[in-house]
Amino acid sequence: MKKLEEELTNILDTCIQEYVDLFCKKHDIEFNFWVADLSGTVGVFGDYYFGFEDIRLDLETNQPSDNIFEWYEENLNLSMKGCDYNINYYSWIKGSRPEENVFKDIVYDIKTQFENIDYDTKLCDLGDVGNEIGIALSKYIEDGKVGFELNNFINGIKHGIDLTSKMK
């Protein structure tokens, strides 16, 4: 039985190494080592850490070469924003991102936009408030994507004002 385990381990290690070699060639990066020296877990590639399943998925679904790096950077950005979630690579590839996560990003971006205004030297009116919100929202507004259309945002503002004016 021990001999069979050794043979299977050698076959698995060889296959894993072939995947890593293909991944390095595809992305023109260098493999450094496996975290905790555990083959097939999390590999270190310079400044990047990729799980073997993501490496495998990237290769087997023939992703564009920059896709995995864009996904990695997005997760780093989410982490730096203090978000308590991340997007797995499979979901990134499928383009599925829970809308609640997008909502958190939008709220964060609007908050950040307002925090960066120099209130002491800028005379503000309601138009300036709208301008700052528009700047923060610009990357989320997409034609044809339900829930992310400019008219939906404008109608939402009007609805919110209507609701609060009726309460007075």
C-alpha cells in the first residue's frame, strides 16, 4: 500500500508541476514556492498568491491572460476598503457579483468622494452635491444593465424626495 501511495503522490506532484509550468508560461511569471511547502495549495508568484484551483480554472477555461490579475487586484482593493467579502475567481469569470456587494462599493465610493472635498474653500450648493455623487457613480452607470442606468438613479432620487416631503 505504501508503494501505491508514493506512486500516486509522484503522479499528482508531476501533474501539479505541469499546470504551474503552463500557468507561468501563459502569464510570463515565475513560480517561487508553495505556501508552507504544501504542493498544490497556494503558490507564490512574485507578489501574487494563487490557489491551485484558480490556476487550474484559469488554464482549463482558457481565460484572457490579464483576467486573473484583474480579479486579484479587485480583491485587494476590496480588502483595502475594509470589505468583509471577496469574489472567487469562478464568479469573476462568470461575471456574477452579488448586487449587495456592488451596493457596498457604491456607498464606499460616494463616501470617499465626499471625504475628499475641501469644504473650507469650496462654496457648495445642491448642484455640487450632485456633481460629487455623479463622479463617484460614473463607473457604475451602464446603458442597458438593469439597475445601473442613469434614469433609475435619477428616479430613485426623485422618489426619495417625494417620500420625505410627504412626511412633513
